[in-house]
Amino acid sequence: MPRMLSYEDKGTFINSLCGATKLLFFIIWSITGMITYDTRVLAIMLFVSLIAFRISRVEYKDISFVFKLIMVFLFINLIAIFLFSPEEGVKIYAHRTELSHIAGRYYFTAEQLFYEANVALKYFTVIPIALLFILTTNPSEFASSLNKLGVSYKICYSVAITLRYIPDMQRDYTTVSQAQQARGIDMSKQAGLLKRIKNATGILIPLFFSSMEKIDTISNALELRGFGKNKKRTWYASRDFEQRDYMVIAVLLVFAVLAFYVTFSDGSRFYDPFLMV
Amino acid sequence: MRKTVVEFRNYTFKYRTQAEPTLSDINLTIYEGEKLLIAGPSGSGKSTLANSINGLVPFSYTGETEGVLQIMGHDPKELGLFGLSKLVGTVLQDTDSQFIGLTVGEDIAFALENDCVARTEMLDRVKAAAEMTNIHTHHLGHSPQALSGGQKQRVSIAGVLVDDVNILLFDEPLANLDPATGKYAMELIDRIHRETNATIIIIEHRLEDVLHCNVDRVVVMDEGRIIADTVPSELLSSNILKKAGIREPLYLTSLKYANCTIRSSDHPENINRIALEDSRQRLKEWFENTSVSSAGTESMPVLEFENINFSYQPSRQVLSNISFSVMKGEMLSIVGRNGAGKSTLSKLICGFEKPDTGRILLDGSNIENDSISTRAVKVGMVMQNPNHMISKPMIFDEVALGLVTRGHRKEQINRQVEKVLKICGLYPFRNWPVSALSYGQKKRVTIASILVLDPQMIILDEPTAGQDFRHYTEFMEFLLKLNREEGTTIIMITHDMHLILEYTTRAIVMSEGCVIANDTPAAILTNDDVIAAASLKRTSLYDLSIRAGISDSRAFVQHFIDYDRRVRE
């Protein structure tokens, strides 16, 4: 099983940014992406996301599993929108271009298709940034950034430790699943999907117990070295803002303001290409 | 008058969840700058004693205390866990899960972070602690998980030293280390002791390995009580070790076999210093005059590796040109340092990985196209940690799992499971939950769950790790019985030199992906080149033979092995 969602320092520009900068970027980026339905803004954001992804040198195989999972959810989401509200796009854009009739009240309309394409686009603008944030931020540094923003360090540390244990859990998962396979419990693609799901539950119990063992040790280790003694603590991994951090934040803010301006300039957060025609 | 740092007076402790006290009526005084070993079998209370000193008892593991305990003149209850952590530094046994920091530097700095030490000062102190424990500066940015077992331990030690504590507590420091690294660890602890003059308390049951360096005093615990509190030489010339189920150094066992008397004035604690004037002659006579025949049996190969090459990534060869065979009914060990390719070997046998070139034959036929589950019927794999294998809450269900998934009939499953439970001595527990079992019993459950598929061969990864002498003997005798009575071929991947000497007839030594030796344990544990490459340690029997003037050390070690097997039968 490939490693997934674990931090790795590849020495890129994105790695060199302060954790707080990346957190801020992620938050503002997501808000912008969530609010705007302006296709032009979304297209630019998608383009920027892909460039950022390229710069980070994160490889597709590092995220393939999570990516596929998100794709499944996106697909379900799009189908659900269509099932529950097939005329949503028509309502939003206030005109109807019927393409073909499917059954009952379900029609393909250009407006609905365009609306759903925008929804998909929103997913694609935020996903790369979210994944990048996780893959390029040192969990401890992330914790220290959160702490800087005023979040209690105990909460920050639990987040950091959770992130840090992802690779460990993956290693355990591999060991446990091999132990099960060695007893003849088929986890390979030869077995049917249902059977595989059923067999996978056999992995969860050993995984749970070995994690409990780890938690016991780690909580002892934390206490024995004075974790939780004071209201505050200092951070070995903390980093101060540097010029590039200010630069990135400045560019981000300018972009966000422009994005909102473009989005709302026509009085609605939807962009309607049909009017141009 | 030496200053007292730890004092127990009529101290008794009972865990909240237990009916009987784990520590009873402890009276113990530890002085400043002393180096103390606390030895005892599992469950003797030695870890609880250590945890009373660092405060985990009673602050994390609650219970009732009676009597007096003072640490540096303070009542632990006044100091609290955090106050104690400034006085007592603890290096936990499990080097893997005690890491908190993401990088080595961060982990060392952890105690300082919690003390709000400014970052610039922190960097300096971390560097100093790293130097003290021989950690390279360029390792400070690495992940602790990427280090070797010995390096990991040094990081844990540095994380404690960074805080200038008065007492250093080591909980089973040798548990996860190979013999060579363990030796180095004891030397490092010895150096820290000399340089910092801190009080050192070591909890360990591997006496011979700890005594590699000087120890001032040994406290032996059994069933919650201190049964001996004396200097090493006195202890070794008494019969307390046998009573407490602690293994004595092999050279002393050998001297006893030769009917030599061991006096405390002869320095029995150190193989290089022990006086042999009176024993030399007896030892020679024992070696030359008692004859023991080692039975060699010829049989058919059950597993054969033919020129196996394997790599995970094309750039790095993990196994190169491996060839060996395992005979039916053999009990053999595969040894080598971490990363030598031992585990990869077992993955190839089980089918988790496929060799790039070469053939693996099982019972004479190529298993290239057999799936993992097909192979599982012939070869059973037992992991080191039983918690990684057990997936059912009840013992019976756990053992039956392999048969159930294969769709066997119910009566047949019951019959087979019961038979296996009897072989493994688990029949009385068949309706128990797994969680009620001890570590060693859980290990048996995992073996039972493999045996139920009736494999011809089982592979065990570090079968004796984390077990004391009593459990070790019990477990290994069980495997031996399985081997003799059921004819099961047993392959053990191990670092345990006693296991290699006492229970295997052959050892395959791997180093950097190659088989560098394939010989009897006596030959391997007396060959310095092989020992160094595999991160093993020369057996003290070798040194004994040299010091006794016996030139054929290898034959002497072999003689000991054969004699020892006969005595135990």
C-alpha cells in the first residue's frame, strides 16, 4: 500500500512557506471558492491550484486514493443535485434551453448542465489546495502556527500527533492485512467486493488494539516529559514569517478582493454565459 | 555519608483494578551517583517499582499506597508528576511509540518546549544533548522513525538528558536492540554515568548483557518483593537467580556443568576478570571427557531458494542471489541486522512479494503461481506482535477463523480447533476472551490459529521478543515439542543469541541482502567477521574457552550446546 496523506519535505517553495501562511491561504481560498459561482474566477483558481500543485512536486500516486474517494463523493453529489432539483440551473439563470427529455420531470437542460459543471469546478479548485496543505506542512509546525493564531496548544498538539500517526497507522494496516492474508483471508481483487469489505473489518480490531497500546505509551511519554505543565509552551519547530510569507498573503488578499469584485459586479454570484449569445 | 536520592520504607502498592498488591513491603535505599540494576521476571513488580519512582504510579496508574517513599527528600505526592519529571528522567522500553516529535531535534527538545524555554536556548541545549549521546547533527532534522533501533534509543536518552535530571531510569533498555547494539547501549549508559554522575537505575532481566559494564548493586524482585539486594559478585555466587527465574551468564552455567565452584571473591560478574585458576583443569576435563553425541539426521528439503534476486525499487537490490534449503523437520534461525533482508525473505515465501528472478520450491514444486492463501496452507507466518494478528474477541473463534473462511464444515472445524488448542495448551481457555490472556498466551493463540491450517512449516518473526527467561523457556519448549512430535519445520527470524544456541541446529546469516553464512550456531557465534556483519555478539563461552586455555573454542561451544540439551531433556 502506498503512503498517503503524509507530510514530506521536498524542499520546494511551498515547503518553505510558514505553516500559518498556508493555513491562511487554505481558509481564504476555500471561502472564495465556496462563495463564487463565477466560472471565470473558478477557472483562474483551478489554473492557479494546478500550478501550485506542480510547484509542490507532490506526485499523483501520493494522493490517488484520497483523490478517487473525493471523486466518488463529487459524483454522488452531482447525481443527487440532479435527482432532487433537476431545474436548479433554470431557476438560477432564469431561462431554459431544453436539450432532451429523459423521463417524467427530468430533462437535460443546458442551464442545469452548466450549473453542475460549476459545482464540479468548485471541488477542483479547492481539492488540490487542501491536499497540498496537508502534504506540505510539517505537522508540528502546523500546530505551532495554530497556537500562534490563539488555539490552545493541547488541541494543536492532538492535531499534530494525529497527522503524525497517519504513516504509522498505514504501516500497521499493511502488517495486519498481511497477517490476515497469510491465514488465507483473501484481500486481493480475486475476492468479491462484499467479501473484501467483510474481510477488511477483520483488520480493524487488531488495528484498534495496537493503536490503543500506542496511545497508552505515548500518553505516558507525554506526561513524563512535562506536557501540560504550563499554560503556554514554546515550539522547537516554530517559524517566523519571512518576506515570502508576506508576499504570498498580499497576493492572496489582492486576488480574493478581485475575485469577489468580478463575481458580484453583475449583481449575482452566478456568471451567465447564455446572455452573451 | 552518601546522600540518599530514593528511599522506600515499608512501601506497598496495589493497583486499583487488582486484588493483590503488586509491591509488598519494599525497603530500598538508593544513593546519589549509584548505578543500580533492578532484575526480576515479568510480573515481579520491577516495572511498578520503577514507575513509583517516576510518578506514573500512582498519578497515571492509580491505586493505594502504604508506607513511605521519598525522592530527593520529597514526598512524590507533593511534587506531582511534573515536579518528579524534573528530578527523574525515564527512557521507556518501547522506543517506537515513545517518540513525540516529528524530527529528532524536536523530540529531544520536547521537555524544554513544555518548560517554555526560548527557542534559541533550546537549539543549543538540544545540540549538547545530541553530542553527549553521539547523535550526528545532521540527524536532528530526520524523522525518528527513519533511524535504527540503537539510534532511536539514543534519541530517547538525549530527550531525557537535555533536562539535567538527577536520576536516570531505563526501563528494559535492551528489549528492542540486537546484541551488538545492546552492548553499545550499555557502554553509552556507563559513559553517561561517569560524565554526569547521575544516579542510574536500570530495569532489565538480561543480566549477562547488563553486566557487560560495571554495576554497583543488583536488586532482585520476585512476586512483588525484594528477594536480594547485593553486589553482582555475591548474587552470581548464590542461587537466587535460579529461584527468581533469571538467566545466569552462560559462562557461569558452563562452569557449573564442569563442577567448578563459583566464589564471590573470584569476580564472577565479568568474564574478563573472573579467576579461573581452580576451574581451568576441571573445565578441560569436562570438555575432553564427557562425550555427548549430537544427532544429525538426514532428510528431504522442504523449502528451497534458488538464486533469488529481489528489489522494491529498481535502483536498490534488497536480496541478491539468495540460495539455501531448509530440511523437513528442521528448526533453524535466520539472523542479521535490521534491513539485511530477513523480513523480505519471509514476504517472498508467503507471497506478499514476488522475486525478480530465481525460483522458490516448496516440497520440490515451484510456488511461483500459488496465491497467498494457497501458500498459507503450507507455510504459516507468525508475526512478532500478537496484537497484529488477533482479530476475534474469543479464543475459539480466533483459532477457527482460517477454517471458517475456507468454508469447512462445522463439525470438522470443531474437531480440528480442539485438537490444536490441546497441542498448544490452550484447551482449558477455549471459551475465554483473548483479552484475558497474557502476552505469551496470546502468542500461543496466534500459533494455534496458524497450526489449525496444518502447515508443514511455520515462520516466526522474533518469537521470544519481550519475554523473560521463564516464558522464553516455556515457549521454546513448546515449539520444540511441536517440532519433534508434529514434525513441523520451524524457521525463526531472531536476534536472540540464546535462542540460536539452545534451540536451533543451524543459522543462516544475512547481511546486505546476501547470505554470508549458513552453519551451526557454534560456528557462527565464534566467527568474528560474521558476528560483526550480523550485529551479533561473541558468546561469552568463547571467551571462557580462550581464558581456560582451550584452543578449539568452536568445539567447546558445540560441546556446551550438546551437553546443555542433554541436561534439559
